[in-house]
Amino acid sequence: MAAPYPLRKLKSGLKLKLAKILMGDKATTPHFAWAGAGSSERLCARIEQSGHKNVLVVTDKPLRALGVVDRALEGFDRSVTTLHFYDGVEPDPTFGQVAEGAKVCRDSYCTAVLAVGGGSSIDAAKVIALEAVNEGDPMSWVGLNKAPATAVPIYAIPTTSGTGSEATMGAVITHEVDHSKQIISGLAVLPRAVAVDPDLMLGLPPAITAATGLDALTHGIEAYTSLWERGSRTETSLMAIQGVFKWLPKVLLEPGNVVAREGMALAAYYGGVAINQVNVGFVHAIAHQLGARYGIPHGMANALVLPHVLKAYGSAAEPKLAELARAIGLSNTTGAGFIDAVFELRELAGLPSQHAAIQARDIDAIVEAAIAEGDGYFSPRLFTPDEVKSILLAISVNA
Ligand SMILES: [Fe+2]
């Protein structure tokens, strides 16, 4: 059961003070990022020039079968660099998959890990890179900044436009037994260099384009409305939000438009940069539970929850949401106007407003888990259990 609201509020305030003392207001370490058609070739050449003779490519089988992975790796000279593959990553990667990948990494003496794929492959690659060179149970690394200080150098080529994992020092790994999502974070897993290459995203199916696009939007909004002023989060979260509103409708209409794909890919990247500084908020805290319990894809889960959470924040988020309404050029420059625009974008993207998987018997447990996670973020304000319950009832067909 959640602790009384005033006690939770006090704890949350102390956590924010502690975060400011420990991590300050400067941005986290930047990394190299290339963007644009063909940028994946430049990244491969860069990895090669860094002297890596054996590189582990972490990806998934469907992407390999589509030929996207081969295209992403064209920049390597195979007579100089030997590529090894772990392609067993599945959506919501598990600790078991990470252990398999780490074994391939060790057995083939890889000195670099290159993720090619969506957030699942990039997240798995991060923890594979940790596990390859560190003893101990990865579950002991769960939490903010608890990852070991060293990892095999990580590089990333995202092939979806959403998670922004290529720009963050965090990874979400699923526990096989209870299906809980565990977050591992630390500077060692921030990719050293990334290529945001729209050429590799042209074939992304509309449903994934839509869901990952709403994930990127959520990152931008949760970073922009965070209580923690840090680094460039204001600028980068704005670029993410403006980018999604500008490019997502276009890319859904014209999936082969490389300029629109690049716009969306950069919006997702900037969303990642923003949350890498101030983390996410209550939208993710609730959405993670829906993903863990029912397997609802992450972007879709965020899209279900996002407008309801923004509404429920009320006056705590109004000034920031009104700023966002102006930033995306709405005529209604109030917080409510911005929330309406989020509802409209979700509908335009063809994403559902309710989900049949959510069951009444699970609601109390979901509420408890969401509050336990959400209290660790710096959202505009905390929610009571009843407020989280109302949000779940609003998005459920059956409960
Ligand atoms: Fe997300």
C-alpha cells in the first residue's frame, strides 16, 4: 500500500534535492552523433578506425531477415573487422537474452558492441556490454546509477524513431519470472557514438512508426514538465515535441519520405537526450506496468496513458503545457489546448484510446506498482492511488 501523500511528497522533495547535489545541473556526458542518410556508414568506419577487430552486433532476427542489418553494416571492411552476431533479442528483452549475448561477446573476444535495431536491441546491447566484463548478478545493478563503471564500448544504430535509447545511459530489461521491468543505468552504458540514419527506417511499418512516435513525444513532454532543471533538457525536449508534431503526421502519410523520416528520427534522438538528463515521469510509471503485465507495446502504452496523465496533473503542469501549446503554434495557447492536440495526434496516428487487456482484478496491483515507480521520478506532482485508478479505468474496456 502506498504511504500517506504528505510523506511521499516529502520523500520526493528530498530525492530531488539529493539528485541536484549528486548530479548537479549540468548535462550528462555528450557523445558523438551522426545524422542523415548514409550516416551508419560513417559510424561503422569510425568503429573500425578505433581499432576494434571483433565487434558484436546485437539485433533481432526479423530485422536481419529484412536485410536492414546488412545495410546498416555496409561501412565495415570485413577484411579488417570480424563481425559476430547475437540476434536473439525479442521485444522487452530478458536477462536470459542478455546472458546469451554476453557469452557470445566473451567467447568471440569482442572489444565493441554495436546495437542495430529498436529500443529492445539497444537496451539489451547495453547490459550485454556490462555483463561481458563484470562478474555478479545483473539484478544487483538495478537502480539509478548502480551499473558497474566499466563496459565494453557501446555504439548504436537505431532503426525505429521512438525510444531514444541511443542517447541514454539507461536500459530496461524484463525479469523472466515476474515479468517486471528493471531499469539499469550508469554512464558506462551511454553509447559512445550513434548514427541516426533515416535510410534504415524507410520500411518501418505504420503501426510501429505511430507507437514509437508517441513514445518520443512522451519523452519530450515528461522531460519538459520535469521539476528538475538540468542541462539542456528544456531545449532538447522542445526539439523532440516540435519534431514529433511536425514530422509524425507527414511520415505516416508518406512513409518513404526520407526528410520526414530524418525529422522523426532526430525528434526521437532529442527526446532521448532530454530524458537522459531528468528521466521520465508518471506516464512511463503507469505504461511500464501495462507492458510488463499485458505485453502492451511500450509506445502504445504511453499513448494510452499520456493525455490522461497530463489532464490529471491539473494546475501543476498548466504553465508548462501552455508554453508547449505556443511552441507548436496552437491557436488555443492553454494547457488544455495542448492536451487536446495530444489527443488529436494520437487519433491521427491510429492508436487506440482504450485497451481490452486491462482487467479489473489487476487494477490495485497496477496502481501500487505505478506509484512505487512514479514516486522515483520528478513529475509535476505525485498522484494519489485513486487518481491512478481513474486513469486506468479511463483507458480500460473491461475494468
Ligand atoms: Fe519511453
